[in-house]
Amino acid sequence: MFRFLDNMKKKMRDWAVRHASGPHAKLWLSILSFSEASFFPVPPDILLVGILLARERLKWVFYATLTTVFSVLGGAFGYALGFMFFDVFGEQIVSFYGLEEQMRVVSEAFSQNAFWTIFAAAFTPIPYKVFTLAAGLFNINFVVFMLASLAGRGIRFFATGYVLKLYGERIANVLYTYFNIFSLVALLALFVLVYIFV
């Protein structure tokens, strides 16, 4: 199982590197960012990292912004699917990825604090698409949803871009390998700071 996951990760990385230096890198990044937020399993971070390594790292703000904008738009699309078409599309997406139990957990999390729940999903490797569909299904305030998504996705992609600007290839392999751990630790640190100062 782990060998399969490692092979899949390597194939995704190779795909990202191949497309990162191509003429349609921006288009691929936009499509991947949009689709991952509502139905596709591959996170846009791998292509964002590839692009920033293949091109001038000084453009990190532009590419982080592009990834954030299309990811949040994809989140809004997922919200709309959950709100208007869950019985038609949303249920199939949840069933396809086997996320029924996660939907129940998400419902409980929303009842505790919708903003922080969406923010955490947007920032961490937790499947953001589950939260976008669920936010629409449970009729979470759309403004709260968009603000939390923008904050979570923006911090995530801008942090990735800034770290690559500073350290380039030296940090790229570490980001690919330990991205999930880094994002969870960063989220925990952020929650501690909010708890202390807010």
C-alpha cells in the first residue's frame, strides 16, 4: 500500500515538473487549483512548487495569488454543488471518495465553529472538497465560508511560495515529502497564537 502511494506521489511530482515548465503552466495551475477544491484529489501545491522551481522564484506572489484565487473559486463551486445539487452531484463525489463518515464529522465541526472549521480545511491537507460540499449542504453563511477559505488557502499558498523564494530546491524535496506534517504543525501554532492573543 505504501509503495503504491509512494509511486503515485512520484508520478504526480513528475507530472507537475513536466507541466511546470510548459507554455500552459498558468492554465494547468488554475484548472488544478479550481478542481481540487470541489472534486479532484490532487492538491495544487505540487504544481505550484514545480512552477516556482522551473521559473523565476521572484514571481512567487503572482503564482500564489493565482492558486489562491482559483482554489477559492473552486471552493465556491463546491459550495454551490452542495447547496443546489448535492443529491445529483455531491452525493456521488462523497461516495466516490468514501467520505460519508467525514461528512458526519464535518457537520459536527460546523456546529462548533464554521469559520475555523473551514479555515483549517483550507489550510491543511484535510480534504477541502468535503468541506466545500458540506458548507453548501448545511447552508453555512456564504460570506463566512469565502472569508475562511480565502484566509486558509491564501496563507497556505503564500507560505509555500515564500519558503520556495527563500530556499528554492533546497527545501522543495522536504516540502514534497513532509508537506502534511508542516501544515498541521503550522495550523496548531496558529491556533495557539489566536488563543493567546485574541
